[in-house]
Amino acid sequence: MESETVTNWEPKILAFLCNWCSYAGADLAGTSRIQYPPNIRVIRVPCSGRINPLFILKALQGGMDGVLVSGCHPGDCHFLSGNYIGRRKSATLKRFLEYLGVEENRVQFSWVSAAEGVKFSQVIQEVTEDVKKLGPLRNFVKK
Amino acid sequence: MPLPGGARDRKDSPGNRPMKNPYLPIPMILKKAQIETSDRLLRTLELSFKNQEEENAFRFIPGQFCELSILGKGEAPFGIASSPMEKGVLKFTINRAGVVTTALHHLEEGAEIGIRGPLGNGYPVDLFEGKNLLIIGGGFAFTTLRSLVAYFLHPDNRSKIKGITVIYGARMPGLLLYKEELLEWERRDDLRLVMTVDWGDKDWKGKVGLVPNVLEEIAPLSEDTYAVLCGPPIMIKFTFPKLIALRFPNERIFTSLERRMKCGIGKCGRCNIGHLYVCKDGPVFSYARLEKLPKDY
Amino acid sequence: MIQEKLREKAKELLSKKEVDLIIGFSEWTLPLRTTPVFIRTPEGTESLAWNSFCENNLATYLHKFGRFKVGIVVKGCDARSVVALSLEKRFPNHRPLLIGVPCQRMVDRKKVKKAVKGEILQAVEQGDLLVVKGEDFEVTLKRDDFLYSVCRSCTHRTPNQADFLIGDPVEEFPLDEAHPDVSEFEGKTPEERWGSFEKEISRCIRCYACREACPMCYCTECFVDSTRPKWIEKSLSPSDLAFYHIVRAYHQTGRCSGCGACERACPMDIRLTHLTQKLNQEVKDLYGFETGIQPEVPPPLSTFHPEDEQGFIK
Amino acid sequence: MKFKLDKKDFERFLKDLMEAYDLFAPVQLAEGVSVFRKIDQPEEVHLTQLVPQKSAKEVFFPQSEVMFRYETVEHREPILSEQRIERERVLLGARPCDIEAISILEKVFAGEDYTDVYFLEKRRKTTIVTLSCNHPLTTCFCSSTGGGPFRRDGSDLFLTDLGESYLVELLTEKGMAFSKNRFFREAGSKDFDLLKELEEKASKKAEASIPVEGIEKRLDLMVESPFWDRIHEKCIGCGVCTFLCPTCHCFDITDEAVNLKGQRVRNWDSCLFPIYSLETSGHNPRPTGRERTRQRLMHKFNYYPKNFDRVACVGCGRCILYCPVHFDIREALLYASSRRSKGQEGQSR
């Protein structure tokens, strides 16, 4: 294995995907053989509303360079309103982390439906590029 | 042959001995592991010493305990379930409840594990010599009582005391520990074993009822007898008055207490009852002693 | 005088047995301070005090006395905490009776101590002035120059939700527009902000005084104490300290009344209120919510609106 | 043996010291907030805060301390490495109360059966340079607990601030090692007179006022007293008093590990935290603030004295000064001794 140098450093991104849409979207991307960067590690969750801010913080502390939370589009939640509740948690947490000095693109959010294999691939590309630009997470990560 | 309590024979002054770090565990190997109960929550670990020197230095009496240590998970205290007469091994029965105990349940045979001990005072086995012994246990607190019984049943020691009566209760027959050994004890004529459960099943031949009531029913004589009591707090609470009613004086009733512990050597605080530390001054206390302490247990 | 009226009301409630106990403030051994008191007899109400040193948010005690009918002395911020707790259904047995006092804004004892040299032995309020005496000094200070910063920005000093109001409502206006410490912090670069945050909390000794002083921190098991899962370690690594302070503050989102009890409780003088004030600004900005103002409106993070802001979502 | 050390030489004196020792002294972290910590630059030393928030106990018993590290590679036996200290140390600038507390801790950590090597090693390798307390605060009650603002016991060197200089007393063999220090000058009778005057003045100010004598016996009779039902009410159960207390010594041991690499760490713990005594089963022998407050006070004034023949309180006043709800331990002691306290009867504070 090559050692991690600045030039060939690849970000590690943790993606929390809603079981009912984004996870299926990722599946679709896979079965349709749509390419996307291999930088994500996926954790399937029952709903984007399940995301406890502790999960996101724990991921960053544990050495992830970026976190993505992806759920169903508004109105499509399997549990009717889970993604709406999640949206408020996401909005406030995102703003708060930025206030504290965590860079804007470290933690990102998306809506990806089960039919959006292409969008899933785009989101992962964008997030990976964003985090790449930021470089490895230096603050907060446990040394 | 009084056994030296591991902790107690090191009384040279702190000034002139090299400082030994009491927080460092010594390595042991998990030789054998066995699930004890039908709920699969209790597992007995049989450990052997990795280093001969440490085995030779390890002397204990029934009722003492060890801190079992799993690197990465932490430590937790457990009473030694084997008897000092079982050479080369130490047994512990672990109730799966928290982080460390779960790890101990997952430990595979052959794995290495750390222990610190023996810790605490143990049962006053010298005091029991020439007397009758009444042993009352409930649930999985039976571990150190098993050590005590096995110690006195050993051919070298059996003549040291007179009669042994054991009352052992559990919620269900499947939850009794050390079942094979209990069968052996039942066959002996120099020990009276009374087993009881809260709910029997169709094969159950012992008693059905709570330990305090069974004690009352069989009413052992208190004369020349020491009682040793170990079990969940609720059992202790109701058994103690029955012993008093049977005319056991406080000085002749002993119990082993459990508390949240960390260091096991009387430094970290937390396990004190009044000015005594359960880890260092206990875990075995006579009722005469407990009675004078705040009811912080 | 407010203090007299307060004692009268408390006495009346206890005499008529409308409450089992009164939680209030009393003078105690140190100058510039009061201490919480728990009064059960009408005579005991003589020790109730009201002054500019009533800094504790007594609502934090309501969890302890859930079985009793409690009368509690509250400032504007304290009352709003009680409303927030009530929304979270913390009073299944008896809703506490609020004895509200319109707040004159509280004096920051640490600021006063820094303004004089030597130990303060006595501090007396005289109108807008504060006369501070030591062994070899006596100075008169302008009270308003020594207020807690959250009090300076406060626009809800009158506890409108109170069952009884002692004294007249006060005119609501901030001495400082918005929260200067939040804007000051926002003026920095992200790197500076993290650095400043990390430096500030590096003094933390994890005594959890900030948590315990807060009426909204009542979880049976705090996430820091959980072993399964274990979220953070118990030592003082910068990362774990940051984790604790981020989550402690964030858990107050939409629940914080901005009383500043967390910061006042800190023995290490860590600036904490700008964190929760920022969150308060966020929920106001995003969802138009202010803690404890409208007793019927659910906490913002337990509800939603289909049209909520989502520009940040891809 | 007594000398004088001019303040203008003080920083250079410290610099010399740091050549041979690791120097620990109070450092200011923010205005009005100081703690004891290892000094990197002499000018960090900050001696003006009479009672720094964290006491000198931290030099011997850090809030967070690695006991040993370990690493397991490929199922082989884990490699343990103990954490021990290398260099000799000097603790400078602690007041007599903090130093008295060290001896209280030492009794616990030395112990009869087990030696806490981490504490003891640091203690043995440390030379203590105490600073006298010329102006005790009103919250100080060291004289009541057996100490005093100029108590020299436990110190190797004792400094008294004379204004322009420090009077230096060398009290022990460890202290005498400094007798040839290049910055020490001869002290004269004028200096001794000033020392005497300062000592008398401070001792008078810190006169014993809190009834600590006989407290152990009085508390023996109060274990189940209704006193505890009320005294704990205002305590919010944080750890300020116990963490800042120079004699509190409870700790927790935890493992911090990722995969098979990690460390066993001990961290200060507090008897006022509910989880401190909570057992895995859910049973808590000290279920409410009543039992926990009782534990804190009884440990200091009853349990510890039973084991070690003195109270485990040095009267530094930290728990009074920094308590978020203004709990005053002196009032608790007055109450316990049935003297009428400042407050009124029939209610709790």
C-alpha cells in the first residue's frame, strides 16, 4: 500500500443513506453501471430523520473527512414526515458547525430517490470533489 | 494450614520495597469456557496462568476476587469461583450485563486475558474451624460460596469443620450454577444440600419457594454454627431477619457485598461504606460490622 | 419594594397551602451572590431576597421536586425555561406556580471582581449604583457597566408567563443590539473560529456544571455517560472536549432561553453562551421560533413546515 | 537556613531551576483562571491568584493520566508500556493549604497494602517550594482544619513575599540542596522582623472560626439525621467542588482504544455524579443527592478521619468560591455542630 501523501490523498466520506430511496438510488447506480468515486462508505439508515447529530460528529471525530446524509425528496418519506424533521436538524447542525469553523462542505445533504441513479452518482462526485478541495480534516478529528 | 490472603502478607513498609504497580494485570489464558444457565447469561471461565512465577505467587482464600481485564474494553471485578485447592486454575462465572462482561462472554478459548488479584479479604476460614457452616446463596452470587464449599469439601480440609448445610436458590432450575457439582454434593453424606427455585418445572425435585422461607422451614440450628450469606440485595434483606430469628448472633453471620468498583485496592473511592472500602476491607463483612456502618449499600 | 412583595406572596401561598414549597433566592455568605433556598413554612419566607445577584436559573430544581406543588421565583429567562419544560411535558403531576419578577438584569460578579484590586467584602446596591467595599477600598460603580452579557441583550425581562407578577412589567429593550459576542465570533475566518473555540474549551475540566445548571439538561443518561454506545472518552483530549461542548450546546437548539446559567456556573470562566445564542438566532431566523414565548408552539426540532429552508440540500 | 531572593532575579532563578528540574507552578489561562501545570517559560509563572481553580494536587494526581499503553499485534501477547516519569520535579508557588492536602492524599495513595506508584513516584521526585499566604481570603479557613497561612510542614523550601524580594527558608534535606544557589543572598534581621510581622498578621486574619474539632464524633451520631434531607437540596450535582478540592481523590479507570491499540487511563471522578456509584444492574447505593452530599461531607469529616486521624479538608475555600449555587461548606459544618448558623432555622440552604 502506498503511504498517504498530499498528492495521492483520497478523502474518506461517510454516507448515511435512507433505506427507502437514496440507498435504492445507490443500488440503481450500481446495477446501471454508472460510475462514481469509490470514496464513500455507506451506512444504511431507516430514514434521514433517524440521523442523530451525534452520528455525524462521531464520524468526523473518527477520521472521516466528510459526511453525506441523503434521504427521500420532500413529500416522499416512507414515514410521511421523517425527512422533514431531519431537514430541520440538518439545517441547524450545518449552520452551527460552520459557525464553529467546520468548513461548509464537510457535511452535506441531498435528496436522492430510488429512481435517481444518475443523480446519486453526481452527488457523490460533487461531494468527493468538494471534500478533496478541503483536504483532510485537521480540526476535531481525534489524534 | 491457614492460607495467606494474597493482599495481606505484604506488609513490609512502603519505604524500603521496590514499588510494584498494582494496576498492571498479569496475563492468563482462557483454558475452558462453559455456559452455565439456560438464559445463557452466565458463563464460567477457567483461566490458567501464563507464567509459572505468577502462579506460585498467587495465593487466595475463598471469597476473594479479581479484576478481570480486557485490553480495549476495561476491567470489572469478579469473585473467584474456584477453590484454592484447585491448583493452577482460576474460575470465574460472568453475568453478561455491561461492556466488559459482554467481551468476556465473547472471549474464545485460548485467548489471553489480564487479571489483578487476589483482592479483598475473603471469608474467615480460620474462624470457621471446628464449627458447623450454614451457606445460603441466591442466583449468580453463588460463585464465591462455591469456592468456600469446595475448599472445605477437599479431603485435606473436610475434617476442619463439622456439618455443612447449603441452601441454594434460583428463579428457575435452569438458572442454577454448577449443576454437575450440585449433583455430586447431593450424593455426599457429609453435606446437606437444599435447593429451591421460585418456579419449578416437571423434572424439578427440589423445593419451590423463596430462600428466606426455605431457611425458616428447614430451621438449621444456630448452635456452634456460622452462617454465610450471599445473594441479591432483596434476598439478603429478607433472609437476615430469619437468621436472627433462628438465634444466629450478628458476629456469626457473614455476607459478601457487591459494589461498583474500579481500582479494587482502596484508592479510587466509590465502593466505600462508611470508612470501609468493600474492595479492600471487604467484600466479606460480618453483620456485627455492617450494622455499625451507614446503609449505603 | 419588590423583595417585600415577594415575601408576602410566598408567605400567602404557603399559608394557604397552595404550594408545598417555595424555591427562591436568599442572601448568603459571599457578597455579590445569592443562593437558592427551599422554603416550606410561612415564617421561612423572611429569608427570600431579590436583588441584582439572583443569577441562578431556579427552574433546574423543578426536576428534583416533581412530586410537590412548587412555587418558584422566576426572572424572564427562567420563566421561559419553565414554559419550554412544560412543552416537553416535564410536569405530569403539578405545574409549578411561577412567581415572576421583572428582571433589572443581573450583575456579573466576575466583571466586578476584575474591576477592583483586592477581596470584595461587601457589595450594596443603591439605585443604579453598586457600592463595593474591601479591606482598604470602597468604590462606587455604575451597575449597568457590570451586567452579564446575555442580560444586556435581553428583550424578555418581564416573565409574562408568570402566575403572579411581583412589581410592574418593565419596558423591553436591549442594551446591546443582538449578541455582540456572536457577531464578533462570526467576523473571524473558519480556521480562527475553530482555533478560538478550541482554545476556550481547553480549560474545561468536565465538571459538567454547565450541564447541571441548565434546566433543559435533564436526560436520565447524558450522552457523555453512555457506555453502549460510548460516544466520547472521559479524558481531556481537545477532540472529546469539542465533542462535548458542541453536543451540549446543540442539544439546546430551540430549547434554550438564553439565561446564561451554563456560563455562570463554569468555574473556569469558559464563554459558552455565544454557542447557544447562535443557535437561538438560527431557529429564530429559520423557523421564527423563540423559546418560551408562545406556550402553544411546539419546539422547532420536533415539528416542521413543508416550506422549510432547504437551499443547502443537493 | 534562611536566604533572600530578589524579585528581579526571580525569573533567572526559575530558568536555572528548569535546567535541572521539570518546573510546575500556577499559570494563568484566562483572567482570574489559573491552574498548576508544567512551565515552559519562566514568565508563565503566575503567583498572584491566591487560590488557583485547580489545586496543586494535579502535579501528583493529574485529572487525566495514562497508566499504561498497549498494543496487540496479530494475536500475539499485548505489549504493555507503563507510564512513569523521568525527571525530578519542583512544585513552586502552591500555598500551605495545597501542600497540606498533598500529605492527605499521600496517606491514601501510599496505603498499607498497595502502593499507587503513579502518585508516589511523582511525590518522591518532587521538591516542594511553598509560597506563604500573606493575605488570606475571607473564604479561607485553614486554621480551623489544622493548617495556617504560614504552615511549613511538607515544604522543602518556603517562600515569603517581602515586597521586593522573597525570604527563602530551606527546611529539609531536599531544600538544603539549594543552599548554594547563586541568587540567594544573606537575609538580615530587618527581613526576619518583616517575616514575623506578616506571619502574625496573616495568622490573625485567618483565625480559626469553624468548629472542625470533634466533628468526626458529632457526625457519627448524624448518619441518618434529617440534616441530610435538607442540606443537599440546592446541590445540582456537578463536579466543581470535588474536582477543585485539593484533597478529593476519587478516580475512574477506563480504556481508550481503537481496535487493539490503546491506553488505560484514569480520570478524576466525583461522588456527586449519579453514575459514580451506579451499578450495571441499575441499582445505585447512593440514589439521590442526599446520599451523595452525605458521602462528600462524611468522607472529609468522618470517614477519612477514622482511617487517618485528621479531617480531609484544608480550608482552602475553593468549593465555596467556585460553587455555581453558592453551597458553603463552613455553614454545613456550623449546622452539623449545632451552632446557630447565619441563616434562619427551619429551612435549608
